[in-house]
Amino acid sequence: MSRSRLRVEWRASVSLVGTVLRYLSVPLAFPLAVALVYQRDVLVFVATIVLVVGLGFALEGLDPDPDLGPREGFLMVALTWLAVALVGTIPYLVAGDGTVAQPVNALFESMSGFTTTGATVMGDISFDTHSRAIMMWRQLTQWLGGMGIVVLAVAILPELSVGGAQLMDAEAPGPGIEKLTPRIAETARVLWLAYVGITALEVVLLYGLNVAGMAPNMTFYNAVAHGLTTMPTGGFSPEADSIGAFSAAVQWVVVPFMVVAGTNFALVWRAVNGSPGRLARDTEFRAYLGVMGVVTALLAGLLFTNGATGLDVGAFVPGDVEEALRHATFQVVSLVTTTGYATSDFAGWSEASKYVLLFTMFVGGSGGSTGGAVKIIRWVVVVKAIRRELFTTVHPEAVSPVRLAGRVVDERAIRGIFAFTLLYFVLFFVGTVFVVVDAGRTGYSIDVLEAMSATASTLGNVGPGFGSLGPFGSYLEFSPVSKLFMVFLMWVGRLEVLPVLVLFTGAYWRS
Amino acid sequence: MIVVGAGEVGSSIAASLCQSHEVVVVDIDPDRVSELTYELDVLAIEGDGGDRSTLVEAGIADTDLVIASTDDDETNIVTCGTADTLGDAFVICRVKDTQYLDTWRSAEGAFGIDFMVCTVLLTAESIVRLIGLPAAQDVDTFAGGAVRMAQFEVPADSPVADQTVAEADRWDSLTFAAIVRDEEFVIPDGDTCIRADDEVIVIGSPDCVREFAADLSPSSAGPDDIVIVGGSEVGFQTARLLEERGFRPRLIERDPDRARQLAEDLPKTTVMESDATDRSFLEREHVGDADVVVTALDNDEKNLLASLLAKRLGAQRTVSLTETGAYVELFEEVGVDVAVNPRETVAEEITRFTREQRAENVAIIEDDRAEVLELTVAGDSSLAGRPIRESVPDLPAGTVIGAITRDGSLVTPRGETVIEVGDHVVLFVNTEDIDAVAAKV
């Protein structure tokens, strides 16, 4: 195929990816500052910044005056995430510490960070192996990926103001974005401002617990590190025992922040700006709380009767109400919002509890939040559309549009949501088969529930799975092929499948 | 006053008002103009209402009232706008489309119109009132909703049949204003016996009227299952008003696009896309079990057919829209329970509004042979300060005080009730006595 017949101006997309990379040097200054404070790995970050800026300028040179159409937008978003994940490996590779010095592992860790998955391949999570600066970079990748790198780019880059809505649409979680202000750049700025504000609030509260003497190991470093991975529903922690390393007070404080992180940001913004009533009236928010409430009650019942004994972290005996309620609430909220924090090693819980948790991995946060997976809004529409199917089976002549909070949902949107949900499950099952087959090939022993949890967890950007992939385990044992496959799952999962898969169709590249 | 457009509405208004007003009728059709000149005591002029010279010829300069009542919304609005620039007459406009009504309501005096009546909405409102009261043939409200008047036919199995009024008078705040028997008015006293097939006109609080309606025909409790056939504007507005009142009606529309549109606009209505004359569909959907079937198709014959079909399948009550005024009686004759004519409804509303200079609210009974009207008691009224027993003989025979409202609440009129200055009285009056009554009150 000659180049003239290619209908996508890929140079424009790549050039804009370069611009984004160049700007990535600004957040890189933060781990550099940490490195300077602790006097370790300073050169690693200086080298990274130089490389990133150089690469950025080189890519920008491909097309000095990029003109972004709708097709180039898809390519730019997909490439940005791939490029950022690749560039994100530089600090791990240059530092050369531990298991992430190996390129495939570094890519897995970096993609897991930017996509806010939180699945790790670090063999040893401690400051003995890795510097505090590297660990802070790991936290920061999640924070940047949470609200969306492209959303951030739209907020600050004037050249993206025209096609910006479509770019954000391709990147933002959930079906369709809601413009909060007439200008898309302003909307992007508002979203980021709210994001920064809530993150800062959490850091203050967590450190406040330390000052109040209720959390001795919640140092300022830890408060910032966990603040950076709660709001993006990330799940990385510089502590090997995740939130389980902290007191019950810290665990309770983190829960509401995870809930907010899984709520539609437009809704949060409106609620803060004078109409809190909208929260209570919002169909999706009610469904979101309802699902979490019901599953928590179910799980708390299971934990109360069975307890969770013989665990290294978060073990407790049957019959303890507070422990059962706290661990059930924390784990359910963490997995529904796709954060991936843990307070108890749920990989060691009873089978019944584990299947309940596997179910929560498919729920996902609200549309327009930082959460992953299928998302509440889609489930609400799917349930309503199915109810309509049942109704029209009895009354074939009935015409009944699907409504969401009084507004009619477009039939095309419903079709899109069904397609997405089906595709999501197809990817999940195909992925599980792939993981099991590849594990068999390399002689890695994995049972079906573990393989299912690995696929569901990476595709939904959740993080932990079961077995050795548990919240305090790692994905290290998988073969490089499986790891690269999971990198792909995280990538398509974060961009909600369709915008990435469209790049693999012939129709996209031709007229 | 000037009436523009001498169709059914215009002629009917002209006929009702020509005795008390000097009426000039403008119509574009010369045949219609000459017809009217002989039919009614009015001056008929041929011309276009939107044309300045026509309005000047009709004497717009010293006219108090202009009524634009052609069948075309835009013509009416242009006529009103023109009339507004030429004089300072009060301008009444008839429209079909609710969007013009919305505009007019949102911006006072829009298009230079002082009062706008919307055919579609009025018709839907009157249908909904009829649905709300089983067995009622006519319903009107007074005193800001505190008083309701209704006309009922007494079925043979009714508990009040063959009772005297004194025996039947067991609803607290309800007054039997009149009985229509063999086309004649009977003004009831305590000894008057109510017979089956009589039509009774009652005035009272809305609750009491509803209770009375329920007791009158025990077989038909309040409607629950309402089916609207036809997604015309009237059908749509009827469904919308029913939704507002907490009903969940079913609506049958044949056109797929229109059905989809209706389904989107009516969240609580079950919209079905089908032909209402498809018998197997009607049976499958149990339309025969409906309490009320409203037919609002765009064609009288289809309405009749659909109504009769629904009735045959077992529907309790049918209300049918009739575009042709002459068909109303015919429809009711062959089995439709109530036929509603939009033109008649709108003509009544305009006539009523025109008379409001004297009375605040008017309901026209039995082809304008009697009226129920609301008046405020003035200081020099012969009613003021006296018990009703003493003051009634001063009023023309056949006048009944149906209800009194004082400071917005209802006072049930009985012989010993003393009427005060400032009270609103709702009276049943024979049309020829209106002026005499108005003068006394």
C-alpha cells in the first residue's frame, strides 16, 4: 500500500505525542527533588529528564505544525499511553535495582503504573532495594495516569483545544464526557484542579493522623505516596503490606477517598459547587453505593462467620464485628473502584469470599471517574435495556426508550455499551485461556481462579489477583510473553477497548 | 367586537355573543360571509384578518375586543399582531399548537395578544377532567379550584335513583343545583324525586363531587387503566396531563417515528406502536379491560370505529374526540359515552372569557340554556347580610346558590347560611335571567 493512500496523518499524532513527552519532564522534577533530599538516584532522574526532553523534541520534529483530525486523535491517544509507559521504564532501567531492571518487568511496572492498575513485578518492595525517589516515581505514574495524561495535555496545550473533546472522550473512562464549561480546555482544567485538591486533602488527613499519634508509621513520605495512588484508583504502595501496614484509623480514612475516586468527577465538582442534592438524585451514584453496600454486607457476613486466620497480614478470628466490617468494606471498595489496595491478604480467604471479590472486579467505578473495569453507568444501562427486552417480549408493540435520570439514552449509545460489555468479556475469557496456556508452556503452575483473576485484574486496571498474585504477592513468576500480553490488556483496558481496537481495523487506515 | 374567522368556532362565538354585543365577523370566504349575514344578527365582512384595511373597515378603532379564531395558528397570530397595532382592543387568539402558548405564557403580551386559548390543551384538559370523574358528562371548576360543578347521568342501579333530594343529600358540601329531565330543567327542592336517566348538576367541593361520582355508579370505581388511542397532539397532551396527575396511561400510535417521539416525551406512559383497529392486538393487550378508552385519532370515522371496537371488547367507558361538531350527539347516540369537540370547547372558553367582565367564571350548560357562574357579592347586593332562605325569593325563579367561598375556603350553602360582602357565590342561572341575577348580586 503506497503512503499516499494512507488516510491517517500519523506524523501529526506522533508529533503531539512528542509534545506530551516533553512536558513529562515537569512531573519528573518531583522524584528528582525526592532524590536530592535523600541523596540517592539523583543522576537517574537527571538522565531521564534529558532523555525525555530529547525524545520529545525529536518526535515533534516529524511534523512542526500538527493538524489533528478525529482519526489522528485516536492514534494520538493510544500512542501517548504506549509512549509514556515506555518512557516510564527509563528510571527503573537506569537505576538498575531489583527485578524491574529487566526491560519486560520495567515495562509491566510502568504500564501498570500509568494505567492505575497497581499490579506489580517488584520482587522486593523495600527501601533497601529501591531508592525512595524510584518508589515515589512509581506512585507518581499512577497519579498522572489517573485523571488522564491526555486530559492534562488538553488542559495546558492550546493546540489541542479544538479536537480536545474527542481526545478526552477517547481517553476518559465511561461512555461520553460531560462538558462542565463551554471550553473543553477549561473543563480539563477544572477536572485536574478538583483532582489536585482532593489529593492534597487526603495527604493532609493522613499526615494529620500521624501527628495525632494514631498512625505512627504514616510518615510524611507515606502520606504523600498514598495520597498519590488513592485518587487515581491506582493501588501502588511503597509498603510491602499495602494499607495493611497501617492502623485501623488510616484504613477507615482511605475508604471514603476511594469512594470519591470512583465517583463521576463532574458530579463531584457540581456537588462541591453548590448542588449536593445532585449526588443523592444521581442514578449512577446510587447504583454505585448500592452495589458496594450489598456486596460489603455479604462479604462482612462471610468474614464474620469464617474469619481469616493463618494470614501474614490482616489475619483475624471469626466473630469480630469491627474487623469483619472493616476488611469487608475496605476490600470491596478497593476492588469495585479498581484501586487495588488491601488490608488483609484476601488471596488466603475462603473460596466463597474470593468468588465474591472476583465479581467485584467487573463492576468498576462510575463513568467519568478514575476507576476502571466495565463501570456502573454501563451496567445500569445494560440492566435497563435487558428489562426493556423482557417487557417487549410480552408487549411486542411497546415502544420504550431507555432512560437515565429522565433523559433518553440514544439507541446508538446503547448498542455501543452492549458491544463494549460483550467485548470486555470476550477479552477476559480469551485472556484467561492465553494465560493458562502460556503458563502450561513454561511450566508455571496456576489454577483457573488465579488465571481468571490475573486477566480480570489487568484488563480492569484493578491490580491484585489471587494465589501468588495476591495483594502482597506479585506477577513476577509469569513468562515474559504473558507479561507483555498483560501490558496489552492494561493498555486497552485503560482506554476502554474500542478506541485502541479501532486502530487494528483496515477501515481506520484507509478512506 | 370583531371576530375573525367564521368557521365553527367563530360562528359559535358570534352566535353566543351577538345578543349582548355588537359583533362584526370577518371571513375570507364570500359565501360564508353572505350566509352569516342572514343567519345571525351580525355584520359580516369579507376579507383577510391580517390585512390592515379589512380591520379598519371592521371598525378596529372603536372595538373593545378582537377574537382571532380561524383554523390557522399563524393567521390568527398575525391578525392579533395587526389588531394590536391598530387600536387598543383586548385581543384574544386561538391556537392549536402548544408551542405558541408556551411562548405567550413565558413572555407577557407576546405577539400583542392579551389572551390565548390553545385548542389542543383545552381539549386535553376537558378529557382529563371527564376521565377523573367516572360517569360525568361535563365538569368545570370555580373559585380557583375550591368549587367544582359536574353533570352526571343517573344510572338505573344507582343508590340515589328513586330517592328524593332530601334523602339523597348526604354529602357534606354538595348541592343539587338542577336536574335535567326530558330536556327540561327541574329546579329541585327537598321533595323532588331523582329518577334513573335523569341528569343531575351538582356543585360542591372537588372531594365531595368525586365521592358523589363514586357512589352514584358503584360499578365504576375511579379509573386506573386508561388507554389513549392515537398519538395526535390531543392524545399526547392528554397523556401528559394524566401523567401529571399520577396515572400511567397506555397510548397506541401507528406511526413508528411518532411513537418513538411520544415514548421519549412521556416517561410514565406505555407507548405501543400498532393500528388501533387491529382486533387481535387489542385483545392481546387487554384493551377491553380498560376503565377508560380515549380515542384521539386524526379522523372522526376512525375515532368512532376505535371507540365502538373498544366498547365491544368490554371497555368500561369511551371518550372520543370529534372534529365535526354535528357528530357529537350522533356519537353519543351510537354508544360512545362522551364525545368531545375541540371547537366547541374552545368556543366555550372564549365565550366564557368574554363574559368574565361580569362574572369571574362561567360554565355553559345544555347548549347555553343555563349557566353556572361565579360572582363576587358587592356591598349593595341584595344577598349580603341575609340568610339564604330570605334572599333567594328575590332572585329570579330557577336560580340556585350552589356554593359559597369565603377567603378561599368552601361554605356549604343551606337555608340558614348568611352571605357576607366579598363572598364568592357560584350560582346556577337560566341564561335569560343572567342580567337580572348579576344586577342583584
